[in-house]
Amino acid sequence: MTFIPVILWSDALVFLLISAIIAATVYVRKRPHLRLPWQRVARSSVAMVSMLVLSCFLIIGLLDTLHYRVALPQAGSGEKVYSPEVLSVFDHLVGPLRTHTEKTYSAPFALHLYAKESMTDAQGNVVRDYPRLQYGGAHLADVSQRAADVVQRAVAGLLAGALVGLLLAWSLRHHLKQRAVQVTMVALAAFIGALASLAVVYHVLGTDKVGQDVLYLSLKSIRTGLIIGTLTTLVTLPLALFLGVAAGYFRGWVDDVIQYVYTVLSSIPSVLLIAAAVLIMQVTIDTHPEWFETSAARADLRLVALCLILGLTSWTGLCRLLRGETLKLREMEYIQAAQAFGVSSMRILSRHIMPNVMHIILIALVMDFSALVLAEAVLSYVGVGVDPSMISFGTMINGARLEMGREPVVWWALASAFVFMLVLVLAANLLADAVRDAFDPRLNRTEGGA
């Protein structure tokens, strides 16, 4: 084989999550009362537009989750040796972005480096000037041609992408009936087409200190952000749901113990607690290098451990919310009637309590997802986040802190990380609002009674 598949720990967890989502989708489709809230979500233009934007991020993240190692060329016929570098399908698709590296900084759409170098001119004199980039705009003979070439390529990519978007919108017209969703699909396809057309020959978002394309770094950071947000949420949900509902429903000593646990945990400064756990985990990883076949496996284990640590330290807020809501629901007439008729506690919890706190769970989880994406950036900035070799929004911001203090200022790396994080978090929050409204039984009593 010319390559060998590689499944990292985070890859396995992502595949497990996808399997669980597929199973849950099949389960919901067979039950009308569970399918009804999602039908309300599908009728919301804001929700569907947000889901369409999020799907672009999810596709990039999934493509970046399919990892492999390529075989190295060998002269003899011995055992095949594979490269220690772990690549992904996404890396293969955006090969030029990954391989077209310059010497150092260059501005967006620039043809020259951002710093002067000593060069020899045609007359043999040593001069200080900005050298031409090796890849960015290398097809142009003169700087004056750049503006016309950028416009021409952008328009060509825009039209090609819009055509693809129109075909997709037409083929899915029976499923995506909202005009806003169809317009957004065409606009996204047109934008992606123009970006792809320009990124082949230009560094659209410039390059960083070591000459890497900032657009490539931003796209690679999407997977890290999604992993941090989703896997940490999966750790948080069972703890907060079980303990919060149990504390609110059973009360007594159960409530006292759970309150004591999350009050003590909340009293510890979260950054210090996370930093201490991460440092302990990092020392363990550094003292056992034999556990890892590649550097990517080492960085991935640190990412998964960070998700577990964040999940174990961030469940207290949702637990407190669920406890308060359960205390209120426990005093409702229909709950007391069920208890009077001898209905078991587990059945009351599953049939009456859980559906009425689902809207709180959904909105809190998506808000936590947004907060965790931002938390990764803060933790990586202070040096206790993901592995420095892993590309993430946090490492991009950490690298940009010194760039903002130099003269001239290198602003594009920080701006790129900010824009990508803004779009991801905003789309998630808008979707969360629509899902909350659809699942809140107090907002849908008329439709539910019909």
C-alpha cells in the first residue's frame, strides 16, 4: 500500500460520536413526539442557515479527521517504511496551501516578503529590498498586474461556485424550502469558489513567521476547536445531568452531598485547577515517550486529556441550573399526581422531568461549546492548552501576541483566528436559540396539544 490508515484517539471518539448521532437520528425518526421539535427547527430559517454554516465547519473537521501515513520510497524490496508525518484527507485536498511555504511573513495577497533582505541587483550592488515570494503571485511578471488578476480570478471562482450552489439548491429544493437557506447556500458556494480560485496562486490571508499560509492554519484549527467543544461537552453532560437532576428530585442528603461537591469544585480557580491537571498530564506524557509512534499521536493524546480535564472541571454550572429547574418541576401538580399514583421515580424522571429540562440542556451545551472553543484559545495562550505542535486558534493567537508589538504590525494571523472563531461561535449560538425555542414545551403548548 502507498499509505496506511492512522486512527488517533480523537479520531476514534469522533467516529463513536458520529455513530451515536446516526443511532439517535434513527431512534427519533421512528417516534413522532420526538420528531416534532426537530420539525420546528427545520421550519426556522435562522436555524437552517446556521446549520448550513456549521456544516461547512463540520465537513472540514471530518476530512481533517481521516488520517494516514504515506509510504516512503525504497530502493530495495525490504519491509515497507512509512513516513512519521501523519497527514489527513484535508491536507491532501489543500496540498498547495500546505506545501507552498515562504521564508517568513507576507501580507494578504502580497507579492513580496514583509521584511527587507540584502540582495544583489543586476549591476552587482548589494541593496536592501523586499524580495519576491516564491509562490504567492509567482505567475505575475509585475506588481501592476495583481489587481486585475485578483479580480479576474475572484469573478471566475465566484461564478463557478455560484453555479454549483444553484445546482445544489435546485436538487435540494424539496428539502430546503426556505428562500433564505437557498440564498445562503448559493452565497457560500460562490464564496468558497472565489476563495479556492485565489488561494491556488496567492496567500489570501498572508503567511506567518515561518512562511506557512495563514488560511491553511485557520482551516486546520477548525478540527481542534470542534474536538475541544464536542468531546468536552460529552464529558460534561452525563455528570451535570445525572447529578443535577438527582439533587433536585431526591433532595435530602443526596442534594447536600452533590451541592458540597460542586460548591467546593466551583470555589477552586478554574484556570489554576486546569493548569495543574494539564501540567501533571504533560509530565506523564513526557516521561513515557515509548507510548507514541509519532509526534501526532503524542499531541493528540494531550488534546484528548485536555478535553477530559475541561469536562471534569466545567460541569458545575449546568448541574446547578438543572438542580434549580428540577426543584421547581418537582412541585408541579402533574409530578405530585404521578407520585400519588405510585409511579416509579425513574419513570417520572424519564417521562416528565427530562423533557422539561431538555431546552436548558441544549442551550447550555451549545453555550458551553462556544465557551470551550474560546477557553482553548486562552489556555493555549498561557501555555497550558494543546500541544505547541498542534495547530489551533489558541496557538495562532499565542503566536500573534508578539507580532502585534513589532513594527510594522503583523495583524492578519490574529484577525484570521478572530473571524473564524466568530463565525463558528455565532452560528452555534444562533442554532442553540432556535433549538431551545423548539424544545421548550412552554413555548409550544398549542402545537403540542393539537
